Amino acid sequence: MKWDPPMAGLPGAQTGQPIVRDQAAFASPEAAPDGIAIENEDGTVTLVSRSGRHLMVHVWTTIENDEESLFVEQVLSERTKAEFVERGFDPAEAFAELVKRKRDVAKLFAQMPQGEMTPGVLMDKVGEKTYRLGVSGPGTERLRWRFMDMVMEQGNWRLRWFGR
């Protein structure tokens, strides 16, 4: 039986027993094999969102880079797109709304810089394949948005929406 001593995976850890794990081969379970934005041969980009943090990066970079079509196609969830259409709106209006509320997005993301791995951030199941990353406590009462909902679609997290 192979096993590592407690805390063997911590940088600089010294143990009385040999470490079995090949540290060079170890990868975080949230890591995407080729990064989180893969440039395809045809020049298109495929976004990979294996964690809430990856999704946050995609939300932010598409806003920063004014990439409306990439946001709508690969960041926004199918459920949210369908709701926009049902209400008579183009899903691209979701992008426009986030551009207008960029400061609110930035303030929320500043409270959870490492996504679900940020101490104090809670990740709760709120529906089928739907989870909420939320913040609470001191410093959050003035936030316009205190959570981000995300949906697992075809192996990637997609943005459901933000809320208070």
C-alpha cells in the first residue's frame, strides 16, 4: 500500500517517511490541462472553466477585452440565454448589463479572489447542476452583488447570474 505521510504535499515539508507522490506530476484538481483559454488552429478560442475561479477569470476578461460574442457563446449559461430570449431580449444584453455594472463585478470578485478556494467563500448547491459562490460578513453588506451562480454544462462552469 502506497501513501504519503501527513502534510507531505506542502512545499518544504520534511517527513520521517518517504514521500510516495511524484510532486512534479501533481496537479490541482481544478487545473485545466492546456490552460483556461485554448487557441485553436483556426484562430478561435475555446474557454475552459473547471472551477468557479476559472469562470470568474472568463467573466472578467471578456468584459475587459470587450468580447461580447465570446461571452455569450462560452461564458453565459444556456439557461440564462433562454431566459433572456423568453423575456424578449437578446442574450447579448446580459453582456451589456455586466459592462454597465463592471464595478459591482469587480467588488464581488475582490471579496473572493480565489473563487471557491477563498477562505470564507461558501459554495452551495442551489439547483440541478447549479451552485452559488457567495460572500458574507464584514465588508460585504454594501455590495450590490454578494454571489455568483454558475451551472455545469458539458464539463464547464457557465455563468447563471449574480445576486444579492
